[in-house]
Amino acid sequence: MSRIDRRIGLLLIASTTMTLACAHGPTVRVADPAEVRAAIEAANVQFASAMLRGDAPAVGSFFTEDGECIYAGMKEFIVGRPAVEAFFVSLFKRVSFVEATITTSAVHVEGDLAFETGTNKLTRKAGEAAPSTGTARYLVIWKRSADGRWRIRVDAVVPNPAG
Amino acid sequence: MSRIDRRIGLLLIASTTMTLACAHGPTVRVADPAEVRAAIEAANVQFASAMLRGDAPAVGSFFTEDGECIYAGMKEFIVGRPAVEAFFVSLFKRVSFVEATITTSAVHVEGDLAFETGTNKLTRKAGEAAPSTGTARYLVIWKRSADGRWRIRVDAVVPNPAG
């Protein structure tokens, strides 16, 4: 290989590296939409399972450190994983969930962000009262963490009218 | 300039072009977060103004063609700009808005997507009844259209409890 070709070769390598670094951040991570949707649906199954167990730390682990919830029945944004976990600790003291189904409608990926729309069905039980079932539609922002795992950045849940 | 330097120069130009095309899509669009937030806040002012005028086509124009709403008081997702516009046509037949304030809490940009959290305050009037005021928290997905304008891809609004 001539000296010229070596110099050009090095530039081509540099060019390729810049391109990959630019498209995908410091490390190359491929965002196959079907794979992202599968990862999110799998997380939702585990999230629902944690709800049924009343396991607040497990629920909290699905959120990013700066994760937020926009839930009905309150006026505040719940901001940060510790606050999210505290919310679920308090919730699970008052009610237990005997049914939790989360159904993805659609997932759209843009870089390290994705947004998901879907519906949920939750049946809760407080003390000796009869269980009550509610349904809702949701919009969730997912963010890919440095470890490659998709976590919830914002969880906004709009309750459906009863009946 | 030597022939070698010219070849290397061309490669460097190609490399830079690839990098820009890769980061920002077919055309180079700079996503300054402060500018995106300003554009979104300006759109919100105009959106609120269209609500006060009861101008459903104007409200609809803030949505992408595939825009969706997740609103309380119904069980359905409103999907597509025509459906969004039809919803507001129907809403404005029943109520008029005498106050509409949309307040951005935060905006995060990722490529051609951005998400915004915030609060709103709407005062509506139906016929001769006294006006009623409601507040809500929202999560909005914004998408940059080919014309450079940011439009609403998903509008999810979680009503606050009264009082």
C-alpha cells in the first residue's frame, strides 16, 4: 500500500467512525423498531407483574432517574425515581391490584427516545371492599439508558369514563 | 495544493457532509433546545387563541396529519388531523372557551421529536350556565414537519381533581 493510500485509508476509517458516532451517540446502538417494541412490551409485562406483587422498588426500577408520572387523582407531577417509588409504596399500602393488563397500541422510535400509546385495565382492591376495575389510555415516553435498557421517562395516564 | 492534498481535501468534505446528513436527515436542521422550546411556546399561545375563537380548523392545523389526542371524558383515541378537527368542531358547538392558558414546564428534544410537559387552565361556558374552570397536566409529543414547523403528534391531557 502506498503512503497516499494509507493516508486516504485512515481518513476513510475516521469518516466512518464519525458517521457512526454521530448517528448513534458514543456507542453504536441499532434501533430496530420491532425490537424496541418487543423490549417495551416485555417491560410492560414485568411492570404489570410488579403491580400485582405490590413491589414498589420493582415498579420504580422501570423509570429513569428523572422519570415522571402524570396520573389522575392528584394535581402534581411525580418527579424523579425516588418520588415515583414513594408514590407506589403509598399506593400499595392502600390498595392491592388483582388484575393489571397493559396493552401497547403503537411504538415510535427516534434515536434514544421512543413513545408508546396504549391502554390499561387495572382491578384494585382496598380492604374488604369489592374489587373495582378501571381502564385508561396512556402515552409513555421511553428512554434508552446507557446500559441499553429502555426505561420510562414520562408516564401519562388518562382514565376512561366508568361503564 | 498537491494532488494528494486535493484528494484528502475531497475526502474530508465528503466526511463532513456525511456527518451532517447522518445527524439531521436529508437536510441540515439545527435543533437548538431553546429555539425549539420558544417555537413550542409560541405555538401554544396560538393554539390557546384558536380555542378562544372556537376555530376548529386552526386548532387542527397544529397537529400532524397522523396527530392523536388522548383526552378525558371519552374512551377513544382521536386519531388523525381530520378526526381531531371534527372533535373540536363538535366541542365548540357545545361550549365556548373564555380563558385558555397553556404553560410549558419543560421541553426535551431528540432529533425531529420533542416532548413537552406542562399545565393548562381552561374556562368554558355552555349556554347560559355559569363558566366553569378546570386545570390539567399534559404530555405532548411534538414532531418537526418537513416544512420545519413543529406540530403536535400526540396530545395527552390528564385532568386535575376539582378544587
